[in-house]
Amino acid sequence: MKSKLNFISILILTLSLEFSYQKFESLLYDSLKNYETFEKYWNYLYRKGSDHNGSARMVGNSKDHSHIYLENKQIVLKATKVKGDVGNSSRYPYLPIHYYSGAIHSKLHIIVNDKYPEYEIKGQFKAPIQPGTWPAFWLTGAETWPPEIDILEFKGSKVNWFNTFRAKDDIQTYKLSLDDDWHEYRIYIKKYSKTDVVIYFSVDGKHKAKHIANFVGKPLYIIMNLQMEGGAKGTPPKEAYFYGRSIYVGRENKELD
């Protein structure tokens, strides 16, 4: 009996050591400590420029931090109402521009495949929930749309939308009411089959939803933006702020020793 117990103990120890030495690597962390570090990991604006699907035009670069700036290891996106007519958005649905605001997108790509079968993406955010504000922290296809995974998306209310777009008309959604205080938003993506991934969504360390999508082999990049109006109904404030900190990306790498 004693030898059998010893064998079981050794087996458990071996399995726990094997688990603890998973081939996981950190790709993005502590990227908000200064502008030099920030600009190694992030680009200003959207990948395709300053405009998207709301009424805010993104403004910012390495010399202009009026709407995208760092403060105490936090990224701050600031939306302010414009004066006068500055034209319409160059992106569908071509709304009149009523705000200048901020967006950033990651230089790294998320791509789930046999070499990188698991990813963790998380961050702490304080998002506005006033009418007309449309903050988001999300992943979108680097080559095509969809894919899209919305980790944080408020549309002018206290309801956060976890969305996964598999196709334009094939969307999986889970809604959760939250306040406008700091919360940690996290997804864990894992290769599920030859074509599909499983996506686990959590807030403040508590699991909330699971989606499945055919995203294997499809590169995505990360966006944090503060849009206005558009999908967010109601009369927005003259000024709004979206804060982020402790943004982290890690992945399993099968080729690590």
C-alpha cells in the first residue's frame, strides 16, 4: 500500500510540474510606462486611419497627445466635442464628425494555430457609460472582417457586450451590466478543432461566457478606442474619457524549451 501511495504521489508531482512548465510566453505587458515603450507595441489611430463607424475622428501621433496620452502607467483616450462643421467620416455609415477622440491598435497579431494554440488577453479598464459614448477593447481581423471579438463594448449604457462575429449575420453575444468603475476584462482563446477556437470571457476573475468560432489561422490585432454616437444612442456629453491599464497578452508556444 505504501509503495502504491508513493507511486501516486510521484505521478501527481510529475503531472503538476509538467503543468507548471507550460510553454507560455508573455508578448505584451508593461507597455504603458512611457511613450518610448508604448510606441514599440502600439500604433496610434485605427489601422486604416482616423475614421470608423461613429461620429468621432481619432486624433494623435507621437507629437500630439491631446486625445491619446499616458498618465500613471495608464492609457487615456479623450473625446471632445468639435466646434463647427469638420465634414463626415470617411467610413460607413459616413456620419457627420461631432467629436475628436482617440484610438490605438496593437503592432502584434493574435493568430491561433498548432504552434500557438492558446492565448490570454486581458486588461483593466474604466469605461464611460453615458448616453452616446461607445468605448471598446476588441480584436478584429488583420486581413478580412470578420473575425471580430469584442472583449469590452458599451453602447451608451451600463451594459457590456461580449460579441463574437463569425460572419456579418452570425454573431454570438452575451450581455452583462456593470458600473463605470475599474474592472478587469479577460479572454482566453484556445484551439478547439482544425477550424474552430473556443473563447472564454471573464470579468474581475469570474467566468461569464463561452463562444466558439472558426478563427484558427486568422490573424487579429487589438484595438482600444473611444467612439461616439453611431451604435451608442442618446445625447452624449461634451467630453468623455476611457482609461486602460495593465494590458497583457500571452500565448502558448509549442516550440519553447
